[in-house]
Amino acid sequence: MAARTGPNATLAFGSHDEPLDTRGQADATGLQLHSNAKVFVAPDVSARNTARLMGARDADVEPALRAIDLGRWAGLRPDQVDPVELGQWFADPTAAPHGGESVVDFVGRLGCWLQDRGSDDVAVVVAGGTAQGVVAAAIGADFFGIEVRPADVIRLRRRGGRWRLRPGVRESVNRLEK
């Protein structure tokens, strides 16, 4: 997953063009790809920067892996959003009061992308919310029930037609000791 950006540090809703902050750059530099898997990267600036810093130079930019479109909320903190709209968004995954993409549409988009992978061995570098969405799509979990951290590693493996989550595994990406 992409390393930390300014909105991560301030708990703001991000946009697709947020660069890594200083800590995010350090975290991304401390990751290294150890896999022969085909690497896909989201078009988001943070994901592309993370992939570059971790050495995934031949990664294919995949538009379907872009972060959720949060419309007019991009860059705002939750306390700057109408509380009724915010409550609606958290309570109803089909709602898009921000004028962007609903959670259902977002997770559906990621689910279609995963389905198209078949049994391919792939690695992806995506923004945090997208990692949440990928996990939700893969295992049928509630999007808001998943928490991921910047520069986290999440391993999904397809077996028997089902995705299996292996949290905390560092087989594909390892943190380098400083």
C-alpha cells in the first residue's frame, strides 16, 4: 500500500494527486519488492511515488485501482463536512453525498478488477482507502470495518476460486532494517 501523505497525517479526505510527505518517503524507501509477480500501481501520485521508491520501476499504471472519488470532500477533514452528509455516507454504502463515487460502486469496481486477474500472481501498490476496498471486495467484508495503515503490506491469495487474506505477511514486500 502507498506510504503516508499529508492528508493521512491531518486525517483529511485525500485526493488523487497527494504526494508523499517526508515520513511517507522514508517508509516507502524502506520497502522492497521481493516477488516475480506482475506489479500494478494505482494512478494516484502517492501510489506511483511509493512504487518508484520501493523499486517497482516496471509497474503498470492501472486506472481501475484509483482511489475513491470523494467529490467535493477531497482535502477536507471530517469536521469540515456537513455531519448529516457524513452520517449518510457512513450509514448507506450506496450514498454519495459528496458528489463522487459511492462505496458500493468503488468496491464493485475493485472487485471487477480482481475478478479479471483470475489466478495471476500480481502485486499492487494503491492508496490506503483502495487497499481497504480491495480487501472488502476480495473477502466480502464491510469497507468501513477494515483498517489499513500507510506503507502496510496485505497479502491476498486466490485458492479454490476464493480470495484468502493473510495479514501481516512480508513475503512479497519486506521492510529493510535501517
